[in-house]
Amino acid sequence: MNLPVSEVIEQGTKTIDFNYRKKAEGLMLKEFSGYIVSTTDGFDGIEEGVLILRKGYIVAALYEILNYGITVFGDSSIKHIANSFMNKKGIVDVYGLTNQQVDLVTAFNDKIKLARPITKKEISKTYLDRFSEEFSKELLKEVISSHESKESVLKKFGLGRLG
């Protein structure tokens, strides 16, 4: 997802040196508006997680497994993003936005919105104590099993050799 860049707060911090919980709580206290993005070396390529904050509340999120073109939106992406912050092979960037920019991003990408914003008191629910490759593997299995391949659809119609 392409997001605007207004103010660079932090760029290229190694995930191993990034304390997600402490950083998120600090940004929330400051009523920060903007986003935190983790870019990691996942189990099979680059994975990217984005948390979008508005006035100190996490209001939107998305997680992508780029190699497979898989994107998880909103509440479903939170555990994957939290996991990505624990991956020792990655970087984190933090960018500030105006409240109006956050409103525009969420207005034009409705599916990234969380059902209910995450507050500072609730940030501990999004925190994991260790990284697990299994999160991405499970997600990949779910997506593959929920989408029929082109070949399997053609086989159903007796056209398997065309796939």
C-alpha cells in the first residue's frame, strides 16, 4: 500500500533494536498521528506490516506477504504485525502524518480500519514476546485453501490440460 510521507520520525531501525511496545506507548502518549511500518525477511520473502495511528489511537492496520500478493486487513492483521516486530531480520520506520492525511488514507481504504481503535491501555494485547514463522505459514495455508486455483477450476469442467 502506498502511504504518504510527511515527516520522517524514525527510519531504518533494526527490529532487533526496536521495542515495539515501548515505542507504541510513547507515540500514543504524544497523541501521534502517522504510521509504523515493519519490513521483515519472512519465511519466504519480504513481509510488511503497517499500524496507522490517529491522535494516539491505532485506527487501521494491514499486513502483506509480498512474494504471494497476500494482504490481510484491519483486525485480522494485528497478530501478524505484532509478530513481525519480533522478527530479528527486519527494519522499522515511523512516519508522521496530519490527522487529515490519516482520515484520507482510512476513508479511501475502508477495509484497513479496525472495528474499534486500540488504546494505550490495550496495546499489551497486540504484543508478542517472541517471533514465530508459523504465523505467516498458517496465513498462507488459509489463503491458498480458500481460493481455488485456475487449474482446479478447469479440471472441474474437463479442461485441465488448458490450465
